[in-house]
Amino acid sequence: MVKYYVASKSKHGKIWISWRDKGINIVSRWIDKYDQGRFPSEYQTEHWDNILEDIKSSDVLILYSEAGEIQKGALAELGMAMALNKKIYYVGSKNDKKCTALEHASIQIFDNLEQIFNG
């Protein structure tokens, strides 16, 4: 079974929990804490260490971005996945010129999550 790490704005945590409840193997631990807001400074090191462990354990990173969103932490997660030579799927605007990394040949672009999970 493919293991997915998901990178997005934390407000999308419910989306990922819903897919996980349908049997998709999402390994991102942050989705269970998404509604807690930004973690206090004293927990950031542990939080980011967990993210790195989760990305290392995954087969694919999904970067999810809705129209108008400005990604921050998800771009760090994208960089980790690229450094680890993970498969990367991007779901969002194909015309997003704010992130030139999306033009990397190894990144596959999808119109929606259903294409990935039901494909």
C-alpha cells in the first residue's frame, strides 16, 4: 500500500482525515493536530522532526494548494521530499508561478485528489 505524506495549509486537515478514513494510507501525523493552530515555539523542533520522519517513511509527498493560498511550511516539506528523492504530486493551479520548484521534471501535476486516490 502506498504511503502518502500530505503537505498543505493546516486548515485542510479534515480533508486528509476524511481520505485516511476511506483507507488511504496517509502517514502525516500533523493532521491529527491541525485544529490546534500554530504550535508554540518550544514544540517546533519536535514538530519538524516528526515531519521529517513522516516524509522519510512515505513513498509520495502530495503538495495541495487551493486558489489564492500562499504556502509556507508546505514548501519546506516539499524541499525535504525533493532532497530525499521522493515522488511528488502537486494538486493545485497549473499556472502557479509563485513556486518555480513546481516546474521540476519529477513533479507530477494533478487537477484533484480523486485522480490520485481513485486513479
